[in-house]
Amino acid sequence: MGMVSVPQGHLYFTDGQDRRVVRFAPDGAVGTLVGATAGEVSGPGADARLNAPSDLCLAADGRLFVADQGNHCIRVVEFGTPRESTMPVSGVVGSPAAIAPVPDAAGIVSVSPSPRP
């Protein structure tokens, strides 16, 4: 399970079993940021479909990257859009298990692939 906190005080974590990213607000409110249904669909909130999200990281520019392990891709959550939404990030090969921010101007993440059987 991946977990990250943001400067505004929210805590986000991956819930691979329920295929979602969960948000804990500073006031104690809990809700789904994105996902909740299996699939590979980009979109806002619960319209986004994830498959076994396994990790996440916050880039320097404030974007939230999600390792969508079951779909073999990295998703990015863009905050500040009319509704938070996901979209795939190109150039990922394999099934990402963990991701971490790399301190560069492009906000690129490094990917640790899951072990192959």
C-alpha cells in the first residue's frame, strides 16, 4: 500500500483491493479520490477505473502519480482541474509496483517494476 501526505494536510493511500485512491482530510472526512471499479479508464473521481493501485508519490509540481499495477501503467492525478482526474503516463513498460519522485524539472518519476514469476 502506498501512502503520501500533501502540504494542505490531506493523506492519500492506495487501496488495491477496492481499486481506488482514498483521501483522508484534516477534519477526519474520508472519501475516494479516484477509482473504485476495476478497469482501465481515465476520468474524474469514481469515473476513473483502476486495477490494483499499488503505490503513489507526489511530484514537486503537485501532481499525484499512481502505480496502477494491474493495468501496467502509471496514472497521474491533476489537482486544481474542475474535478480531479486521472490520465495515463506514456513510456511505462512492465507492471509498476513502486514509484518515487525524481528531483528534476520535468517532474518525472522512477519506476520499480514488480518481480516477474
